[in-house]
Amino acid sequence: MSPNEIQQMIQQALPSASVEVVDEVGDGNHFRATVICRDFAGKSLVQRHQMVYNALGDAMRHRIHALAIAAFTPEEWEQRQEKRQHTGNN
């Protein structure tokens, strides 16, 4: 499975989301997804992850070995980016 396929699946289920997926080790099995979505507002971290897992359906059981998820609302993402700029971290 490619990062692009995972990204498309998440964006199809969460149309308002901005999604970036990378293959952590280059093996096509271990991925990291950053998902920024206004639909996460008011949701717990577990609920946000469940939304992403639901978007991927059977692929999580059969095609993706590991997926690390960072899930933010647009406001949380903006605050995170501003904090990084102020501290000099990337």
C-alpha cells in the first residue's frame, strides 16, 4: 500500500481534512499520518483515531501493518506551528 492510497482513503472519508502520509521505513507497511480536520473539534484523541481507522476500513487489518496518527483541528495545528516557529523547532 502506498502513502498516496492511504491519503486518498482518509480524504474520501473526511473531505474537509488535510492529510499527509509518509512511509516511515520505506517498507510499505509502517506509515505516519498527519491529519488536520475541523471534524475533530470536540472529539477526544481516541475518537479522532477511530475516525481515521474507520476511513481505512479493512486496509488496517490486511494491508497496513502500523500507522502512527497525529490528529489535529486546524486551530490546534496553527497553534502548534506558531509554537514551533517561536521555539525554532521544526
